[in-house]
Amino acid sequence: MRDTDIDAISSDVNRMKRRLGNEALSLQDLVDSLDTTGAKVKLVVLDCCRDNPLEAASPGGTRSVVGGRSRLAQVTPPSGTLISYSADAGQKANDGLFTAVLAEEIESSGLPILRVFASTRQKVREISTAWAAEDAAKGLPLAYRRVRHEPAEYNKLDLSGLDFIFSDPGGNETGESAEMAELRRRIAEMEAREAERESAMVRTEPEKEGGFGADLGMEGT
């Protein structure tokens, strides 16, 4: 796992293209490397926004730093692969929500792989819809509101992969794993920081329009 968040986005188009070329990961290279393992089930999980945050203002409106707008680059995965995104094409994603829900489903549900992701999709959609409505009702500035998003999958699993199960909840009698406990702790800390920042913004910050800071203020990448 690698965090590819790039801070201090610049309106200098050429500079940002160089930074992305040096620091971003190629999803196509990743899925190609998975294919060399010979595994029957190859899974890629991307907890990131699927809009294009790298837009530079211009007199005529906006333009994309990296080409096509509102989507990640097209990927051609090999057979036996499932790619799961935390948001649908063109959507932003709330930090941490998808990962927390998916981790819980993997560890506790005991469902086959496609049902795990279907359950995750439904829960993230319901929670994020409630969050977005709650923040709108509070009158938070647009840049600081949580957003509604719905996970999506690109599925090329073969028949042999459809019955794959991540874990058997009945086989673990030791309770919550250390990894899951740490994840929950980090999510709780993140939510507490966001709540504190939202409260401060309601008191002191006028609504922002445009700008990279506004676009990226609360969203995961």
C-alpha cells in the first residue's frame, strides 16, 4: 500500500506534469505485475477520489492538468482481476470511510467476494448520503462538506474466483485483530479532527469558491 497524495498543487501545468510523472503510481503496471503471480483471484483496492483535482484556472474557465477530465486513466486488467474503487467515475470520496467499511466486511461477513463488495457499496452509499445531508443542513462551506459517493468495481473474475471468501468469522475466537483496532482508532481520530475543523470553519470562515485548496480540503486521494 502506498499513499500518493501530492501536497501543494500548483497551477504551473508543466511542473505538475513532471511531479505526477515522478511520484504517481501506474495502475496498469500494478495489475500487470499481479498477473505474473499466477493467482486465480487478483484484487486491487483503490481508496481515492475519481474526479480530477488538478485543474488550473484560466481566463476561459478551467482546464485539466493531466488531460481527460473526471476520470482516472483507462486500465486493462487481466482475467481473474477485480478492481474496486471507493467512488464511482467523476466522484470525490470521504477520507477513510470506504476503507473502514470494507475492512469490517472482509473480517466479519464471511460472504463470497462479490457480496462483500456489494455490501460495502451499499453501506458506503447510505453513510455518505447521510453525511452529505447532515453537513448541508449545518450550512458548512461547500469546500468543507463531506460528500455522497458510491464505490464501484471493475470485475473480470473467472468462475473459479466467485466463491472466494476472505475470512470465516466463525473461525476467529480471539476477537478484533490488532490491525482492525488500529484502523478504528485512526478513523476515530480523523473524524474528531474533521469535526473540530468544521466547527471552527462555521464560526470563522466564509464560503470559498474555486482554488485548489477548496477542491482538496477534505477529500481523500
